[in-house]
Amino acid sequence: MLEDLPAFGRHHVPTASGAWRPDEPIMWLSCEVHGDVTVVSVAGEVDLSNAHLLTELLENVAGVRAPLVVVHLAEVTFFGAHGTEALVRARRLLNRRGGRLVLSRPSRVVRRVLDLTGTLAGFEVVSRFPPDAVDRRPARPVAPDTAGVVELSDS
């Protein structure tokens, strides 16, 4: 009986013929930390059904001390308005906390959607990856004050 269960994270969906096939994911996310740089890589389709996962990941990354977050978008094949919202929200959160959000090699699809929505100009875009190629300004320490508001430290 246990051998009949699908592998974790994999589901089976019916086809028109009545047979079952594995339901493959349409988006892949990965997150790596390299010192002061956090790299979030996105591949596949970012749409209404899954953009919340990107939003949650970016908010979690921005919620911890992350001076520089690089979002690698070269492998994105579809990018909807909800993906734009995820990037804009993460950029705002990082800016409030003294961090930076950088888009690395956005695919033509991503670049087009960001351009059409008028949000592309608000992002720092780099053409090289991995993060070692990112212009590394010295990270400024971030420290919460007694009210829980994050302020930049001069040290």
C-alpha cells in the first residue's frame, strides 16, 4: 500500500484518456546565502496560482538581516502581475530595513511585464550572475530601536 503513494510533493492528475500522470510543478524556487548576499532563483511560470510562494519567500528573506537580496530571473518563462507585486513588496520591505533588492538577468518575459507596468525603472538590474558579479557596496549594519523600528546604524 505504501508503494502506491506518490513521492512527497508529487501528485498525479487524470488525463483525458482516464490514465494518471505526474503533475509537474510549474515554478521552482531556491534560496542561497553567500555572506551578506542572499540569492533567490526563480524558474518556470510565476502566475496567480503560485506567486504567493515567491512573495512569502522574499518576505521571509527580507524579514531577516539581508543587506542585499539578488533575485535571479533568467529562467522565468511566464510572469504575471502577481509576480510584479511580489517583487515590489519585497523591494519596499528591504528599503525600509536598509537593504537592497537587485534583479539579476530578468528574462525577456519578466523585463517586458515590468516595463509595461512601469515598475522596471524602480529596480536595480544586473546582467551578471552569480552574486560575486554584483556591485558590492559595503553593507550597512541594521539595528532595531526600542520601538521595533529598523534604523541604519552608522557604525
